[in-house]
Amino acid sequence: MTKPLVTSQHSLRVGSPGDSFISFEIESAEDTELFALLEIPCGVATTGNTSLCRDAQLAQLKVECNPAKTIVGTLTRDGSLTSGNNKLLWVSESFAMEAGNKVSLRLTGFNLAGSGDASLNLKLWSDPDEPALPYDVTTTVPIQPAVGPAIIDFDISAHRVMQGDTITLTAYTTNAKTVILYHDNNRKIEPSEESASGGIETKRVYTHQLEANTKFRLEAWRDSSGGSMADLAKREITVEVDPRPHWFSRDILANSLRGDDRQQKFYPTLLLAAKDLGGAKDGERLYGIFVNKNTKDASLWSSDSGLDGWRWESDVPPGMGESPGVIHNQVLWLIGGSAVDPDSEAKATNRLWWYYRDDKTGKMVWTEWDPKGEERKQNPEEKRGPAARKCHTIASFEGKVWVLGGLSARDAELDDVWACVADPRKRDFTPTWTKMEKLPSARCMSAAAATPKKNAMRGVDHARLWLLGGTTHPYNINETLDDLLWTEDGKSWHKLEWPATIHNSTNGQQQTSLAKPLGATIFYSKDDKRLHIAGIFREPVFKACDYALLDVDLEKPSWPEGLLKGFGWSYKTDLFLIRSVTFGERWIFWPVYHDWKDMNQYTPRIFNTPKES
């Protein structure tokens, strides 16, 4: 391949993020297919050394091409993909070049660290399997110092928070003697931390508790405030505040879609809260499998807010986009056939896939157990694990992954329970299956939750696995199961009484009856340390609500009705099954399956919990 001709232009100045850019023009001497990679080192400026972005996590880098849509790429900040370096990577899909034609890339959105020489690297190659890099060049670009005072960076810990939450604002300035942060009505906020870095920039940290939507304004003056406007640098940030307690609907992935995906409809089949699977960050992330309504392709995404900022992780292995899953020991497990839409083309299977970080390569990978089925053929029955199934339930409990009930390949309801141990991160790809005590009755489409050993529920001294209801067949409304089962060891199952509700009978007399779910979910909240049952109940009348287990008394459990009156879902003709996840101080609910033609009515519902919870 003849090396393409690459020329560049740039204009970079500290404190002028809107005007700073770098562009590359690529011209090919022959018809070819190319791939492009941009590597942008990041880091805080020191004397004689700077970078285009002071922090890879804070940069709002944008890469545009001309002609539009000629090159499509993905920006990555994942530490596991950058070998631990503080870099930004932009990787393109393949793009066609005709001889003599030109295409340009324009980069904007740098959070410039300071004046001086910065570098970035552009790589082009033609063979995806053999990136011999016929063109590989490091470009040095000068960053001009600020004219007057400049705000190098002004960042906030969250752009959308819940009422009563405290946020952190961080400001980096240069050439500024006076720096003031205002919030609504010109009220000042004093910094909680102030420090200089290498004599180049000054860092200030502020904290503020929010009760309503708030606009923050940062002003940096060369000398005292109120001088010439030429000596002023200004930046504003608005934070949205969700009231408590409060319901709202949200297509949680929509704001993170790019390009043609913006025109598509994606719905979640699985949402799980867990530590960062790649180990790059502290704290929890929300992981979600989303299915394209039109193509049925499934992909895995993750977000540190649960509302926006979703990051594409990987495509999901074919046939596994509707499988039930759990995150266990920082590994995502997907087991068996579909548990989302029993009438879909997905068949009952006993496939097992893991998604995890390979400690040897540092990359996130998918691995399937026994893809050819040879181990299952050779092993005795107790080592082969559960038979093929769909509409089953899985859970993580007491160091094992559990598979409970479901429908067989012949659509017969199942009562068997299995527990599994494996550790893919340590390259232990041979699961050890243990057959546990079967359920009191066969069922599918149940909901499960685990409660820890130490919690505030009186009468419970040990960890418990809970299983809620289910049905004999997903579309049989007359054979639903209303029981709530629990086990501490998988050797025996026990039943806990349902919450009682008081209602008026036809003759005006008050009566007490047990609530019966048409479609409900069960979850444990770490905030209030209670077990919750939430959903749509059909006794004594159809209603949407929740019940919280305050105390556990095996004879008279306390089940007060909770706050969840506003699901906005009403689906009385067929079973309407709901799943849930707790993430931060929000409870997120989504339907397992329903009439996909009316999808917009059933977008995920999010409940902001009360502050005292």
C-alpha cells in the first residue's frame, strides 16, 4: 500500500476551549480501505511539559469528519484498553478511500492542561488482522498561553442529582488573582480546598448541597473582581435536581446513542449493579443488556450514573441477549435460553457465558463454557449441570450462582434448583454444579433476591435467598403462584406469609385479604435494609404498589404498604412481569416482556427514594 498523504492544521490556546482545534487531512493515492487510530496522552501540566487534555475522564473530546459520516469511530477512556496509561483513544471503523479523494478529521473539546508543546499520535492501516501501520506519526502541537485570566477546567461531580445530595465542583485556573463561585441569586460559595500546581495553575474545590435546579457561575479575574471585562473569564454549569420521593419514566440509553443508532429503539432485558468489572474505578456501575427492537441484536453497556453517560462495553454473544444473568465475583454470568419473551425464537438451552477481565491480557472478554457440548456428554448427570431451559431465574447467593426452575425444551415447568462455582478470572472454566433441594412446586418466570447475613430485619440471622411467585406457563394468567419462598442453605425451602391488605367489600364492610401479584418483583435495599415486593397486584382490586418487610416474625410478618403508587403501568389481560435493580438511591423497574408494538408505554420507571431511607 502506498502511504496516504497526511497534513495537519491546529489552533490551541489555554482558556479558549471553543476555538481550539486540531485537524488532519488524509489523501490516498489509490483505492483502499483504511482504519484510523488517534492516541492522545493526558496529564497535568508541569514546566516544559503539557498535554491536550489534563484528564481523560473530564475531556469532552469530539472527532468530526468531512465529508460527514465518511469515518465513524469510538472514543475510549477504559484503563484496561490503554494499559493503565492516562490516554484517550479514538478508533475508527473501516472507511473507503478513492484515489485522489480527501477526507479530514477535526478534533475539538480539549481540556488543555497549560501552554507548551503537546503531542498526539495518528495511525492508519489497511488490514485489520495485520496492522502493520504503513502510516504512524507523532504530531507535536504548540499550545499558546492564555490571554489574561483563564479557566482551564471547571467540572462537577454530577450534572443530575437527587434532592438533598451534596455535589463537588472543581475549578482549575491560571493568571487569576480572584476566583469566585456563585450559585443562584449571586450567592458566593467558599472553597473547601485551594492549592497551586507547579506554579502553572490553581485548583479550588467546592461542595454544595442542592434542593432544586441550580446554576453555578465561576468567575476568574486578573486582579480584583469588578474590573475590566477583558480581565474576566467566566464559565457556567447547571445541575438538575430530582425531587424526593418522585417517579419518572426514562429511556435510559437514548442520550448515549450516536450516529444511526439514535433512530433505533433499544429496550433493556437485564440491569445489574456491581463494581467496575474492569477494575478501573471504585464504586458501583450499572450494567445493562439492551436489545435493538428492530434487529434483535443485543449489546452490553455500563454507566456510573444509571441515567446517562452509558458506555458501550461489548456485543452480546448471539442468542444470549434475553438470557437471565447475574454479576458474581466481578464476572457477568449469562445462563440458558430466553427469560424475556417466551414466544421469541430463542430456544431452551443450557449455554453458559462469562464476561470478565482477563488478568493476563488486561482485556474484557467473553468465554463460553463447553461450546461444543463435549464435557456435558462425557460427564455424569450431576456434573453436567441443569438441562436446557428458558424462563428460569438465576441469582448470586452464598458464593454460588443459582439456577431455579424454568421451562424445559418441551415447555414443561421445572422444579429443580442448581448451584454453581467457577472463577473465570483465574482461568477456572470448569463449573462445579451441585443439585439442591427442589422447589415445592414447578414454576417459571419467578423473581429472586438475596439478603445479607447482617441486616435490620428482626428474626433473620443468616443470609437468605428469596424466590417470589411465578407461573406454570408465561401466558397462563389463571395458574400464577403467589407464594414467597426462602432458603438459607438450599437444603430446604420455607414459605413466608404474604402481606395482608384491608379493603371495603361490596356491602361496605372492611375485610382483610392477602395481596396477590399479577406481576411483581422483589429486591433488597441496602439503604433501608428491607426486603421489598413491588408491582401490580390483583387482590382485592388491580393496583400498583409495594410492600416492605420491616420485621421478620415467621408467624406474623410485618408488611406495611410502601410509597410506590405511581408505576403508570396497567396490563390486566396477560401476565405483566417486572424486574428491578437498586442503584445508588434510586430504584429502577422495567418490564420483562409485553406487547412490543406499544413499547413506548413501558419505558423503565425510576423511583427516587426518600432522603430518610
